[in-house]
Amino acid sequence: MSQSVRVLNWNVEWATPRSPRGPHVQEHFRENGPDLICLTEGQADLLPASGHVITSQADTGYPIQKPQRRKVLFWSRSPWKNIDDLGSEGLPSGRFIAGTTQTKFGLLRVIGKCIPWSHAHVSTGRRDRRVWQDHLAYLTELKFILNRLSKDLVTIVVGDFNQLVPRHRAPEHAYTALMETFDGWSFATEGTIPGLSRSLIDHVAIRSPLTCERLKGIPRRSVSDLRLSDHDGIIADFTLRS
């Protein structure tokens, strides 16, 4: 039987090791022992010192007050190869990273993204977009990227999707675009997650032969009621179908 690989996915809202909430976030890394971590809105020094880190590009079109911040970061126990921090020229910048790493069941291609929220660059940043424009542009380009993937390559797509699955408040056309982009994939993080009181917008999408055998939510508030993030996180164990 194939061994499982544990993935932790969380938007940590720019937590740092020196902030009051940073050590609490890091405690989740230690307690859960992930093989792979995807952070969105994070920075590399929050991640475990051992292991290997790759990140998205810095420029998201917004002024960056702290240069170490990145929209998407990966940590793996094993080194990364075939690293791509662009995706395509048409993607909204600074929100994509992909790499291949060795896992317990072999090579795994990991694609990470932080899909722009509905009001990206509408009233802040460049202020040159309409509501949902960057979000939809990202999905269009991501669809091309996913369609070019080899069917023989075991792959997950992970990060901040900025939509609930199933749909809740997003307009129908935006949700339809998300589903069309991920045609042939399944959302391991769909619906209600054990340990959480709400659905996620931080997802893991998978395709055959991967299967999810366990999910556990990471609440956005600590047991002492300290606010850790404005997002809940997720821990997911994956294995290969025999």
C-alpha cells in the first residue's frame, strides 16, 4: 500500500515568527508534521528551518512594505526541481509557484497559487480593474497551465482560491469559471471540514490517482482565543489509489 503524504495549506495573513501569533502558527507545523506546507500571504522565516523553500515572485502590483513577504510559499522535506515562478505571462503577477518534489509515494508536482480576490486592484493598488476582473483573468490562464500538464504526473493544486466550494456568495459566472478551470479535478477540501465551523477558501485540488484519506481543519483562533489569521487552514493526507 502507498504511504500517505501530509499537506498543510494556510493563508497566515502575514504572520511572522516575532509576532504574538507567529509561534502559535509554527506550533501547528510541529504538532502535525506535514511533508509539504503551502503558505499564502506569508514569509519564509515562518517556515521550519529544516527543509526546502520556494516562493512566488515578489511583485503583485501592490507596494511591498516588507520585501520578504510573498503571496505563495512552499516548504518540502525534499529538494525542489523544475521550479516555475511565472506560470504564464498572462497571469496576474506574484501569485504563482510550481515545483516537483520527492515524497513517500514518489515524485509530486505541486502548483501553488493565490487567486486574486474579487476587488483586487479595484479601489486599491493600481485601481485599474473591475470587480472580479483579475480573479477571472487568473482562472483563464490557470486553465491553460493545467490543461498542459502531463496525465502521468501526480499533481496537486494548492493555495488560496478565494472562493468557497460549493458556491456561496460568489457570482455564478465566477464560480462557473472556477469549475471549468478545474474540470477533471476534485476539491479534497470541499464543504464542511472536521474541526471548523465554516467552509474554506484555501483548497487542495487533486486528480486521479490521488485520493484524500483524512482532513483536519486549523481554526483561525487559538485555544486561548488569540486570532492567528483571517483564514482557517487545512491539513490533508493523500495517498495513491492502488
